[in-house]
Amino acid sequence: MKVREDQPVFKDGTVDLEAWLARIEEKAPVVDSEQLIRACRIARTAEEEADHRENDWGEDSSAFKTGLEMAEILSDLGLDQDALVAAVLYRTVREGELELATVKDQFGPKIANLIRGVTRMAAIHHPQRSTRTAVLGQNETQGEAVRKMLVAMIDDVRVALIKLAERTCAIRAVKTGPVSRRYKVAREVFDIYAPLAHRLGVGYLKWELEDLAFRYIEPQDYKKIAKLIDEKRIDRESYIQKVQDIICSELEQADIKAEIQGRAKHIYSIWRKMKRKNIGFSQVYDIRAFRIMVPRVQDCYAVLGIVHSLWRHIPREFDDYIASPKPNGYRSLHTAVIGPEGKVVEIQIRTSDMHSDAELGVCAHWLYKGTDAKKASQSKGYEEKVSWLRQVLEWHDELGGIDEMVEELGADVTVDRIYVLTPGGHVVDLAASATPVDFAYKVHTDVGHRCRGAKVNGRIVPLNTSLKIGDQVEILTGNESSPSRDWLNQDLGYVRSGRARAKIKQWFKSQDRDVNIRDGKELLQRELRRLNLDKVDMNLLLERSNFLDADGLHAAIGAGDVRVMHIVHYAEDILHPAKKKTLAITEHKEQNHSGDLVIQGVGNMLTSIANCCKPVPGDPVTGYITIGRGVSIHRDDCVNMLQLKSKEPERTIDVSWGGEAQTTYPAELSLTAYDRTGLLKDVMTVLANNGVNVTSMNTLSNKDQNLAEMRITLEVANLTALSRAISMLSKVSNVSDVRRIYDTRHD
């Protein structure tokens, strides 16, 4: 995170504008310094003559000083003088202290238009999801505001950059405001503006916005990681200097000119990696990290060879984003190696131009817009990002709604990308874990609507199959558009991208209300019937879900505005409130006495840390059942543990580090199917593949009717997991009916 510099002031506390201007001129192309100083003085005078107003920035908020801070942020991005002047004046205009007409008279239409564009973006706020109306769709004013924001961004990307600077100032200043305001600003920044900075490739702002938003949204996690980083700072700095000296020496011998920087990974990124990979702090390799900048692309690969000759690299931690850039244009080589003292070090290798793109993104290119052909290649990054903005605008005009816009902005930020092939060999990029349905909608909306099946690498696969890098995907289509409503059920995993989900919702919304009522009623009744909740009082269900009549509820489900599982949960609460409370506390995976280890399937047992390898929280571990001393905990790669596994595998058990114990509850199912060879095996395979534990199963065959009836007791975490299991079992060949059975003795 960038350390904020205080503005230069005189002894009386007023800002020294000359000293401030000198600092700006070191970083930005200021052509007319008098114009910039005049803008500062007008903003200061306007604030002095206006009444002080309370806002959500904090008690010491000043529109004038905020304008100076915004200009400083934009100067670091290298923006031109018009953008700097607009930044200085924007908050003064926004607070009503200065008229936009005055700005136009004093500074011309270009600067006034920039401020007008940023003002349009100010209409965007984080969507409130706490009420049914917010979930069902935004009002017309909100949708129009989103459209204006996107139009302004496309017309001049500097508008988006000024807004990003303003939100950066806002989240810096809001620390003095109430907790509710801090959370509101942080949520908006995290959901809209940090993803926007990522999409525009402005890593310089993205990292700060993410860290500050994370600080207010998850304060405990933020403080914990910040403390861990601070405790290891001195050791890390000494180690980084040692590694840097080794790399410098090797590059000098190879006659490669390079700039090497030790890099601190920002706090949110550390937390995200820990959550995504389910690892401890000690296993986040890139806390010790370097950036190596070289003049040419070929030098990048030469440096990579030198680094790998110095230390053993970790194969799964290598990424070539030069050959395959990220969707936002990011290019670099990433590798992780086992450095001195056996510590893992991440190294990023890139050219100076690539580094500029990564830090400044669109700012590194926007000056070339509309210039001559010689600079066309330099403007490529700008044009690609503007092209993305145009796509979002077209998509928003077609679909509307800020919820989908937020999801589209946020795509690619928290997930990696995969690249798959069409039958003709064209490359299509998708979010990791995308399905054939996502692929179909990425190719064309009509292909998605007519999708009936898919072949991956020549074999027919289920439509909720997760695609992998290099897969060749062929979509099997029908003659008519008719998406399945099951695709909107997120628990079934057919659709992973917000864009595909929005396209499907839009299709259903375009259908007649009578059709939506009919299909929504059928979908709800089917789900309630198989979960044995169809005896619920519809009046109570309507009251609980805030609908006036059944047709309104069924139409909302049919149009995709309401998830059917939300209504199912209400039905569960109404019919079985006591059962839900008692089942929710049943634990089948209990913690041991230390509170640090979860022993799988054996309850509370005495544990001890093995002295041979001394594992610490976050290390992958395995337990060994000793005689009289409980379970001894070893690292997975411990030599002694490997020998014990080979000699006495029956005495090794799965263990894991954990916080709170996981909770599950038993659920009994009745399954009816036409009997056939391999039926039991297929049922068990489906449950195993979905991570469902089976505690008992009874099968009864009726030879006369050729029917098989099964009673299956499962352990599931919640009603959603149970619904998913029933859906998967329903798709097994020959299965005609699956539904839940309630044990009324416990009701």
C-alpha cells in the first residue's frame, strides 16, 4: 500500500500551493502551472465562503484538500493537466460550493465535461441486497445511472480514473467516521471500484483500495495478517537483501541490465490466497518476493533460466503471462523457487513496459488515443480496455441492473482464467471452473439459449462439468431457444459466470407472465415435494417471503428473480423449526483438546506434535495412532511418517488444522428406480463424487415390477447440500424418484 504524503503547509496550517505544485510537476506533464494554481485558489475560496456540510468522509473532510489529494494520486498515474484541474475542482462542485457553469467559464468546456462525467459516476452506489425489491431488480433511476457511468467512461477514460482517485481519498478519510459509514464506503469500493481498477489494469490503485476496504469489512482478519507481517519484517528484509545480492551478481556476470525490487504482498491478497488454497500464513510463498525489470522480452526468459539454475523451482508455481496475458492485459513471468535456507521465494520477471502496464494500466496508453500509426502498437492496451468498456455498455443496455454489472466488473479479480478451444480451433477465455453452458453463452447468446448438450474432447459430458485448460468444446444445439431453469440453480453448478446467468434470467423475464407462473409453480412444487416440505401452508410461506399472492411468488421464481432454495429454506423453518435448531448443532467432526486440530471421524482424542518434524499450523499433516499416547501429528512429507504409512497404514488417520468444528446432520432419502446391473454402484459413485458421506443404506428389490427401492441415510451440512445431492441422484440412469423422509419421532 502506498504511504500517503502530507500536503506541504505553512506555519498557520494553510497549504503551501507553490511547494505542492513543485511536487506535482515532478511526476505529471503540467503545461500551464498558473492555471493549476488558479484552480486551487478558486477551490479554496469557494470552500471558505460556503457553509460546512457533513458528509460520509469523516469529521475533518475538506473538499479543497481532497481535490489536492486527488490531483496527487492522478499525478502518480501521469495524467495530463486537464485531468489534474478537474480533480482539484471536482469535490468543490460536488459539494455545491462551486457552480459547474463557473468552471466552464473559467477553465473551458473540456475540464467542465470531465467534472460532469465524474458527477454522473457519483450516482452509483453499492446495491442494497437486504430487501426483496433490491434482489428482484433495481429501479429505473439506478439503471440509468449505471448507463451514464459507462457512457462517461467510454467517452473519456480519465473520468473513471478521476473517480477512482476520489474513492481512494474517500476510503482513506472515512477512518474518522462512524463504523456504519466506514463499512458502507468500503463495501462500495470493494465491490465496484477495486474491480474497476483491476479491469483497467491500474494495480497502483487496486492494491490500496482492496487493502483499505478489507480493513473495514474484515477488521479482525486484517489485524491478524498485519501483525504476522510486521513480526517477520526485520527477518524478511535481511533475507530479501541477501537474495537480491545473489541475483545481481549472477545478472552482472551474464551482462544483463536489470532493476530488482523487493516486493511486499498486500494484506488482502495474502488473505485471499490463504482462503482460496486453504493454507496457513507460512505457506503463502510470495510474501518473500522480487520483481526483476529488464529491457527486452528475450531478457525475461534469460533471467528465468538464470534463476532456475540458481535454485530449484516449484513446477506448479510457474506462470507465463507473457505468452498468455491475463484478460486485463497483464504480462509477466511468475515463478517460485526454493531459495537460500530452504525458504520459498516468488520472482516476477518483466520488461519496463510491462511493469508500467501493470502499475498504471490504461494510464500507460491513454495519451496515444487517436495518434499516428507509429504509435498504434503503444495504444493497443488502451484500445483493448475501451473495447471491454463498450462490451459492458452493450451488455448493460441489453440486460440492465446493477447487480449483474457489479458481478461482471468483479469477474477475473478473484479467479484465474482458463483457455479452451472451439471445434474450429479458436481460443475462448473463461473463468476457472467454467462449464459448457458458460462456454456456449460466451460464444453467442443464441448458442447458449439453444444448448442441449456438449462434447468435450469428443466425448459427451454433463453440462455442469468443469472445463480445463486446452479442452476442445462442442455445443450440441436444438432448433428452438429454451434454456433450462435448472441452470439458474447455483447449487447444481451449471453456470459459473455472472454474464451467462444474466442472459438466462433475461430470457425467462421476456417470456409471458403466465408461462413464468406455470413454470415457477412447477419448479417450487417439485423441490418442496422431494424435500418432503410440500405440506407447508402457502399463506405462511407468502408472508415469510414478502409476496402478496402465490402468482407473484411463482412468477418471480419462473423469471429467475428469486432462487427456489430461498423459498425452500422458509418452508423448512415453518414446518420443522425445532428440527433445524437441534440438527444444526450435531457434530460429527469434533475438535481435540488443543482447539488447533480436527481429527476426522474419531472424536476427541489426545494428540501430540511429533518432535521429528514439528509441524506448525498451516502445514499439511497426518496422524499416527500410537499405543497409549493418543495420536501423534506429523508433517505429510516427514520421513518417519512415510515409513509408518508403508509399514502400518491402518494406524494412520486424516487430520487437519481447523478453527470451529464442522457440523453436519443426518438426512434420510427414499430412492426408487428401475432395477439394473450397476445401479447401486452408480448411486454410491454420485454421492462420493459430491463429497456426501453415507452412514447407512438398505436396498429392497421387487422382482415382479423390476423396481429397486433404497433407503439412504446421508450426512449433509445444510438443506442446500441435501437438495444438490437429490438433484444429482435424480439424474442417475433408471432413477424415477428421489425424496427426503422425515423421522417424525424427533419433530
